[in-house]
Amino acid sequence: MQTFTPATGASNPHVQTLLPRMIRKQALFAPLWESFTTDDGDFVDLAWSEDWQNEAAKLKPIFVLFHGLEGSFNSPYANGLMHAFAEQGWLSVMMHFRGCSGKPNKLARAYHSGETEDARQVLESIHQRFPNSSKVALGVSLGGNMLTNYLAKYDSNPIVNAATIVSAPLDLGACSVRIEQGFSKVYRTYLLSSMKKNALKKSQLLEQALGIKELHIQKLTRLYEFDDLITAPLHGYQDAADYYRRCSGIQRICDISTPLQIIHAKDDPFMTDAVIPTFKLPSNIDYRLFEQGGHVGFITGSIFKPRFWLEEAMPAYYSHFLES
């Protein structure tokens, strides 16, 4: 796979991180939506690149995308990657984590970096529909950490033939500290605002489940506080520290035998070197560490003619599935 070179005039990590939203203000296409019912009676929304029930869809390999914290189909990387794969002949689909498609989910339960059950149910359903199709999964940021945990947990039968994780916070504790520093607090403010807004939509459910009130949610000022008050106890962890310790994907990488590509930029403003493995990686892992790229940025070309490198590199990397 070709290396990444940042766009001329856009090598700064914050420019790389923010530029995609400035370039792509609207989604590249209108997806076909599906409401997928989970085993516990809740739902997650799937966005498809085309009608998956078409006869032509049965002949295509499948690209499955898992988005990042508070992401959605409208995130520039999401519709961009789906479109890039679809243009090359793939059937693309993205699973929205609970509450991320614009509609509050029915239960107090939400999503987090170690929550793999929804992904499992969706992938099982996809496999039932397309038992003979090759399947590649890609997880971005939080979705990448989730996918790491998923691949380790279901290593004997992952359903997917290969996977990639991009800009994943593989050490959750270190990342929760990093995002509270310097300019990165801008990202924290944006993410926390979205998380609090979604939590407030389900305030009655959260009060019933955890005994917390709207005022408690409104007072939160750090991601760690949100995870300590809501994420951890809501999903069976003692506190934020326990959640971070048990769900950080870096400790599970060597439990994965599926062909896995890991893409990370050393200048990612969400993270520290704690997310970079210091141990010997197994041969099934293709680790791609770039000096620059920001957080899910990877904008190449020039500042006047920028290009989304991931959207060029990822379909090319997996083109052998089309040929087969």
C-alpha cells in the first residue's frame, strides 16, 4: 500500500483533523436506511450504499464500517469511505451505534469502546443474507477500538475476512488525559456536548437505571467524568478507570488471527504514544504508523486540491477481494 504524505500546506495535525469537515459539508450520496432490531428489543440503524436486496448486491464483496465517538453517516470519513468502496464495486454498509443515527434508542443502554454484541448481531445478519460474499470491516477511532475487541473476542469465527482500524484510542486511559490538554480541549468540548445532548434525551431512562438527574449530566465538564457517571456503571463497570482498563484494545491485539491492518498517525491530537504497540506483533498484522495525519485526517494532495487518502488507499488495499 502506498505511504501517506500530508497535503502541501496542511501538515499541522489540527488542520489534518479539522480539514475534512471544511472540505465535505454534505454527504456524497443518500444511503438506504434499515432499522435493525437487536436481541434486547432495541435497534441500531444501518446505512447501505444501495438496496441490499437487489440481485446485483449478492455478487459483491461487502464493506462494513464502524464509526467513531458520536459519529454518523454524515461524518466526512463515513460517507466518503462507503462511497469510495461502492464506486469500486463493493456493497457498503455502516452500523450506527445506539443513539447515533439521530434517533434516541429505546433503552438506557448506549455504546462504548468495548461493546461488541451489537456488531456481532449485525455481522451475523449480514452473513445470513450474504453467506458467500467476502466481508471486510473497518473501524474508525472508537469504532476501531471496538473492532479490535470484537476480533479478539470472536477470533475463532470473526465472520469478516479481514479488517482495518484507523486512529483507534487503543489505550483509553491515556487518551482521556490527552484530550484534556491544549488545543485538544476543543475536540473534547465538541464530543462531550454531543454526548450530554444525547444523554439528556434519555434522562428519564438514565434516572431509572442509575439514579442520576439532568442536573448531574449538565454539570459534566470532562469525558472522564461522563464515563465515570454514565458509561461505566450503565454497562457493568465499576468506574471509568475500570472501563478504560478492561476495554483498551491494545491488550487484545495479539489475540487476533484475522488479517488486520492498523493505521495511526504519531501526531494524532487525541492520543499519546501509549496507543502504539511496543511489543512484537504477529505476522497477520500490517501496522502502518505515519508521522503525520492527525485524527482520522489523512488529507493528501495540496491545500488547494486536497484528497482523502484513506478513500484511495483502502479500496486499493482490498482490491484482491474484488478480483476473487
